[in-house]
Amino acid sequence: MFQLIVAVVVLIIGLIIRANLKEKGKKTTSALVTVGAVAISAVLIILSCTATVPTGHTGVVTTFGRVEETTLDSGVHFKLPWQKVIRMDNRIQKNTVEMPCFSSDIQEVNLVYTINYQIKKSDAQTIYRTIGESYYQTVIQPCITESVKVVTARYTAEELVGRRDELAAAIESDLTQKLLAYNIEVISTSIENLDFTDAFTDAVEAKQVAQQNKLRAQTEAEQKIVEANAAAEVKKVNADAAAYELLAEAKAKAEANKELSASLTEKLIQYTYAQNWNGELPTVMTGENGSLLPVLDVNQMIPETTAEPAE
């Protein structure tokens, strides 16, 4: 449209100059001016009737601001001079947002979030009609801010550190649902950085050190318990071995006594007694009621004989 207006202006100016030169008798110059004005106007009109759509874009045609039903693919196209072609980018686009957030335990964290998104060719006309060319600033950026802050507030500061992948997946899921309502497709997202305050970072570091010290103490205590159990087990094994040896020795003695007892006979006992008797009789004996009875000394009952000397 602008080019058409310029062409008309150039043509009018050329005609005015031609008329002035013709009055002054400069017919040749006036003719050249006329030809030049017409040529420039023609070029401008031709340019105003063509539109170029680059690769990866969709051309949305408007007539005095009204969106037409047809769209243009990449390439050179003819249009009316008063029509305008809006180039909507269908390629994957990337934007990074940095924002302050708060965890569920009111810890401030500075989060850097990156999103890769795309608008489909079939949705380019609808997006331009309902949102406009600046759909990132109008829709995408506010949705990113809302999703990131809402989802982050569900986690404590420590959970944000330890469950970063889960946080990223939750934000992406929430953001995808929001942008689908505007015909904008989320390709991928990522959390580039989580930056906590110095006080929180120092507290986390101190806690990690304390946990490591506790773990080391527990490990040492468990090692001592294992060593004590091993020593007790060795002691028990040694005691069992000694008891087994004593039992085996007692068993062997019992077997020997059993064999000895089986080999004893009445005659063998009497013979052994006779072999070991010193020739003396007992002086007392036990009665039926347990009383002690004196036994006569046989040796005293034998009279002493005095040998008569032989005559």
C-alpha cells in the first residue's frame, strides 16, 4: 500500500514538473521527466503487487486490516497493492526467561528457564487473528512465568535441589496444557539454573557435612560391631571345639570303662584281690542294721608254741 501511494505521488510530481518545463519551452526535458516519473511509478506499483514469503514462514494476507481466509506458502506471490502479507514464523523458536521464585518453605530461588516452541502452518492464521504477531510477549511469556512460579511453590528448597528432573517435567506438563489452548506447541523445556541465596547454600552445605560425619560415625560403629561379632564367633567356635574335644575324651573313657567292665569276671576279681591282699583281716565289719561288729583277730587265737630243746 505504501509503495502504491509513493508511485502515485511520484507520478503527480512528474506531471507537475513536466507542465512547468513545457511552459518554459523545454519540451525535451519535460518529456524525459514524464518518462522517468512513469517508469518509477510503474516499478513501485509492480513491487506493491508482489510479496515474498521466506522459507519456514506462512504468509497471512490482510486487506485493510481484515484477515483473508487464504494463506501463502514460501515463495513470491501476487497480491493487490492495498493488501498486506504478514510473515508468521513456523520454525522452532527458543527463548530463555530468568525470574525469581519462592519454594513452599518461603526460600527465594532465582530460576533460569528455556523453552523451545513452534506454531503450525495450519494455526498461523488463527494465531495472528486472535493474538497477533507478538504472541510470545502476549501469551507465551506470561504462561511461562505462571507455570514456573506455581509449580516451584509446591516443593521445598531442598526438594528443588534433589528433585530437579521432576520439577522440570511438572513445569513442562503444566505449560504445555496452557499453550495448547492458544495453538502453540511446546517442543522441549529445560531448567538452565537454580540459584539460591547464600544463607540457604551455606545451610545446605553445613547439613551435608553433618550428614557425612554422621554417616562416617555410623560406619565406624557398624564396623566395630562386625569386628566384635566376628571375635565372639571365633571365641564361640573355639569353645565349641574345646567342648567337643572334652566330650570326645569322656566318650572315649566311657567306652574304655565299658569295655573294662565287660571284661571283669568274679574269678578275675578274686584273683586280683588275692594278688593285692597283704594277709591282714579287717578288724570290724558292718552288721545288718549298719552297726559295727568287732572281728576276732585270728592271729591272736593261734597259740604260741615254744619249742622244747631236744635232748
